[in-house]
Amino acid sequence: MNGKNRNDVKPGIKVMVVKKEDQRTGKLTEGVVKDILTNSSFHPHGIKVRLQDGTVGRVQEIK
């Protein structure tokens, strides 16, 4: 799963996100979803989430 559909992203799952400052390099950060910040059911660049450590990014991959 690629994290573009909100239905696939749930609090407590492990994901790889790209932070705003890492979008040019594509560097991914691993973490566990705390909050889902995107309201729409689909986003072409990935659903925006807040991880448990406070990091905010768009989901690129669901582990």
C-alpha cells in the first residue's frame, strides 16, 4: 500500500513518511501514526500524518 488512500492509514500502524524539508531528496522517516491530518479520502502525494514522535509528513509506504 502506498499511503494515498485515507482508509489505508490508521493510528498505530508503522509507516514511512517524507517530511516537508525532505521532499526534494525523497529521504523517508519511519514511525508510528498518531494523528491523521488530511481530511480528504485521497491525496496524490500521500496522506499527511503526525507520528508519535511529533514528526509531520506524507505517507509514502505502509509497513
